[in-house]
Amino acid sequence: MSEVFKVTSRPVEKHIVIAIEGYVNNLAGERILDEFNRWTAEGYRHFVLNFEKTQLVNSIGISILIEMIEKAQELQGSIAFCCLLPIIAKTFKIMGLTQYAQVYETEAEALAG
Amino acid sequence: MSANVSKRIELEIPIAHDNELEATRVADQLATEIHLGPECLAEIKLALVEGILNAFEHSGSTVPKVRVEFAVHDEEIEVVVQDFGQGFDPSERPSLRPLQRRGYGRLLMESLMDDVKYFTSPQGTRLVMKKRLPKCA
């Protein structure tokens, strides 16, 4: 019953854009965190997570995003989210993520942010 | 609130990774039939996922399945997640602090649905969630 999940990432100037596709559960969250850790090891500190191709993020997946926000804070870096469906934006707000990470309509706005 | 049920669907879901998505696919089909709006559907699906994950992870059930029911009434849709675990005390709520990593499932369900109730005993827990349909068109 597994759904295809894909994560890709690329540097854009000082940022890393992580594009996420599919259902974000615990395993998908760990994949995103792995990607974050790989780039921070290379010295990057500012991340944009693009959820354009994601329709569902569960609370376990979000708990891993919280871990990522904490690590970014420790590194004096930043996490921004973009291209959120209303349900994902609402979920992030309920869980308090929007107090610690900026939310943007588009990837371009997040990169300019 | 009318007790008339215009549509009822029941399914059993084996406890296994990602099987919660099986129930969301049924919700998708039901939403098409009753012309549920996409945002309302998305909220019901996430509440359903959280209810099923709680049952999978915390029920302590030796019966490796949960039962899910959808009932469409005149003015609301009712979503039930039944596990066969040990029950719990619904009055004990996890204390939440900023950036806490776990314990948000119940908060999400209660935020996304209009009514959430637990009927729990040592034989299992029946989670009953309701969403008012007039808000969902």
C-alpha cells in the first residue's frame, strides 16, 4: 500500500531547495532529514522545502520537520516552506511550525525571502 | 441533526505500514459521490490518518487490524476508527510545548473535525469524528 515518495534537492545560491513529492510519513520524513543533514555537512544553512507535489503530511512526518527546524536553529540557519496546499498550511499552523519557519506562496518568494 | 444515513461504508485495515492510506482512498471515492469539497476532504483524510496511526501505534492491540466506518448523514459525515486494544483514559491529554516532536495527533483531529469523541474500554477504543457537511460544499 506504499505510495511513491520522492525527494530531490539542489543548491540555489546560498539556499538548498528540497522538493518533496508524495505522502510525508515517518520514512519520508527521515529521507528529507537525511537530505538536510547531507547539505548541512557541506556547509549550507538555509533551506526551502517545496511541497508543491505533496498532498498529505502526517504528524509523524511533521515531527521530523520539527527536528530539522531545531537543527537549523542550532546552526543559525533557516527553514522556509513553500507551495503548501491549504490543509498542509493549516496543519503546520496548528502544530506551531509557522512560528519558527516562514511560509511562502512560491519557491521564488521563499528564495527571495 | 438527522439520524438518517444516506451512505455507509465499512472496511477493515490490517495494521501495517502505510495502510492508513487505504482508508483515505475510500474517503476519496466517497467524497466524489457526495460532492465533498477538496479542503473538507483533505481535513477528513488527515484526521482519519491520525486516528488510524494512533490505533496502529498506541492501542496495544493483539488483533492486527482496525475497523473504519464512514456514515453520511443529512448534515454531517461521521468517521469511526475502532481498534481492539487495551483502551485508554481520554481525560489524560499529552501536554504540548513549542516544537514538541510527538503527541499532536489528537490535537490535529480535534482541530480539523467538528466533533471528536472516544468510547473506550479494555476491549478497545471507538474514535468517533464528525464533520458538518454544510461547511464542506
